Amino acid sequence: MMKEYDLVAIGDINVDTIVIVPKLPESDEEIRVLSLSESIGGDAANVAVGFALLGGRSLLLGAIGEDLAGRKAVDFFVTKNVDTCRIISVPGSSTGRVISIVDADGQRRMLHWRGANAERLLTEEDLRVLKNSSVIYIADPLPSTVRVLRDWYSSNALSVPLVMDPGAGGVAGGMDFLGTLLQFTDILFLNRLEAQRLTGEENIMAAGTALAKLCPLVVIKLGGNGSVAFWQGKYVYAPAFKVQPLDSTGCGDAFNAAFLFQWLQGQDLETALKWGNAAGATVVQKMGAQMPSLDEVLSLLERGTCAAGEDF
């Protein structure tokens, strides 16, 4: 029986403020801002949008505040063909916000106000929606989300494949926080630093091998060095595309969306990694977390200019 959704994403909905500066200020130093912009984002929200733009059927499960920002966020998701029926408005709360400070090298530092996101608890109605999805995606999950999903999976109330990108926040909690849900996770997405921190291994091969003992498929994003996946005792590497970086905000989310879009269609790991790299490379050339269109990803794939070699 065909599921109603290819992907249900659970996580934060934010207003992203992007501040571009020539360099980070020192203590008591004033720096002129080069550019200031706002957009709708959030880790899970970006993946739901990115997946839909590539042609998938996605639903976003999250929360907004009773404010103009929240209403704008929902309107934005609707224009991107993301189902919003499980986005709730939390009385008395404000919509989440992230302030990203980006320097001249395209590296970002982030300030996060969770707002209404912190009030979003999973319900039985959510469970009915989750059961009608081909895959469940969670990003930087709340402790309550980890606890409820663990209970649903352990009791067999839920059996849909689970994909997790814990982000820096989830990784900071370590295995004490993630371990109980990791046993039910089918795909684990991490970046280089997160993989190193979670395992204590500096070497990416060692980190990926260790994590693959806990999760069937581990995908580690290496930024300008591409990406590598560990699966069934082997690893597959895909080099990065050569582009001029502007802002890394949203690159990992675009990667995840494109990887899953291909993986759910039965493509091999190399193809899924290439699509992820292409999506991330498209976003890094833009300001803010602007998820790529299918045409943009295909254009970069057709160009096919990649960095040489495996460099972990």
C-alpha cells in the first residue's frame, strides 16, 4: 500500500537572520555589517522543503508562535508544496529564531532561540501521520521527542524507517541522550566534527566504523572534502564539487534532503552521496538556507567538476 508521504520531518521551525561581517569582532570591538537578511528555516524544515523541491511528498511536524513570523513560515511552506497540517500554533509563545553570523570565509556562528519549538510534544494524532510515511526524519530532537519515539518503536507502535541528524545539540548530549533511540535508527547523518565528538575518534574512518556498529547506515558530511557512507561493513566516498563558497548555512540540510530523495527511490549509495554533495554545493553559493531546485542540482551533476581524491 502506497504511503501518503514519502517523508515526515520532525523538528524546529525558525526565522533565520543572516548577518554577514568581514570578520568576527573582538571584545568591545564594533564591526560594520556587510549584509543583513531574513528567511524561513530550521533543520527539519529545510529538509522538508528541500525534499519537496526535488519532487518528493513531505510533511513538516513542528510548532510556531502566535506571531507574524509564524504565519509567514506556514505560508512559505505551502508555496514549497510542504504539507503543514501538523504545524501547531503555541499560545503565548514566539516562533523560533536563529541568528547566523557569517565571516568572509563563509564560516558561520549561530545563536539559537527555540521558542515555540520547545513546546511541541508528539501526540497520538502525530503517530497516525507518522505511520503513513515512507520515512521519518528527525533533526536536533527535543528530549521529549527522543523519549516518545523510543517508546513507540520499542512497543512496536511504530515501525517506519527512522532517519536522524542530531546536529551539534544532539551530539552534545552524547550516547546517554542519543543511545536509546539510535538502536531504532536506520540512517544517521553527521558532519565531521559531530562524528568525532560522538565517538572520540579523530580519524573519520575510525569514527564511521565505530558508528556503523550501532546504526545500519552512517553518512558523514565532510564539507569541502565531500561525503562518506558506512554500510554493511564497507564505505563509499564521493568527492565534493568545486564551487566558490559564500555561506554554509543549510548545506547539510540540503545534502540530507537530496540523499534521501535518491535513496528512497532505490538508488545506490554513490548516487545518493553525489546528489547530496551537489545539493550542498548549490546552497553554499547562496546567502542563507535556500534549498535548491531539481534543475539546480541536475545542472551541477551534469557539470560534474569535483575535487580529486579521498581526503578525510
